[in-house]
Amino acid sequence: MAEEQEGSMDQADSIAGEQKRIEDDFALLEDTRDKYEFIIELGKELKPMPDEQKIAANLVRGCQSQVWMTAELDPASGRLALRADSDAIISKGLVALVLRLYDKRLPAEILANPPDVFEAIGLGRLITPGRSNGLYAMVNRVRQFAEGFGQAAKA
């Protein structure tokens, strides 16, 4: 029984578990306006990035708004610590969703788990095509970090 509980805890702490929680959160929202308000609230709750990290080198290319993202590898756990911010509240909320999925994860786990939840919750139909492109640019940037740190760990 302890093994069953441990397995379910692993699932709960996994990207798949987080995707399920995001699906559940959005399932509670009745209409488009509620979903937008939820995304805005996520953006408001996002911890701001220090101004000295809001530099051109940290910009995510392909976003309508300015989105900055950084990553560091925690040597003790091997997990990526992601930070991100945006100058637009909707983009900030989208960043928060990306961080919910991928922050504090192992590079291999990030690479093995595409963000299928965004399609499952209908995010592509909810946001503009430009914002959708930006969302996937954020995901691609996280994947680039994971690839880079994953290869560095193998070397």
C-alpha cells in the first residue's frame, strides 16, 4: 500500500499530474471571460523578475509582448529553476501556466512531456493567434534550456 501511495505521489508531483490539475482548474470555469480572468489572476500572482534580468539576451523570441525567461540548473537536484516575466498581463498569465508545468523539473522530464494540456483546455481557441505563437515560443525556450542543461549534465 505504501508503494501505491508513493506512486500516486510521484504522479501528483509530475508534469502529467500538473497537466491534470490545470485541466481541472479550467473545467471549473464556465465561459471565455472566466478563463481570461483566471489567466490574468495567474499573471498577477507571478513573482516579478528582477529588472537586471530583463535584458535582450533573456527575451523570448516570437512573443507579441516582451517576455523574459531564464533558467538555472540546481546542482543538488539536477532540476531546472525557471524564472519568467512579461510586460503584458495576459502573457504573464501564460508564462505562469508554462512555469506551473516545467519549473523545478528534470531536463529529461521536460523534454519527454509536451504541453498537451494547452490543447486539452482549448487555450488555442481562447487566445489570439499571436498570443498562441508566443505561448509555444515560451515552451520552446524551456525545451531549449532543458536540452542545453541536459547535454551539459551528460558531458
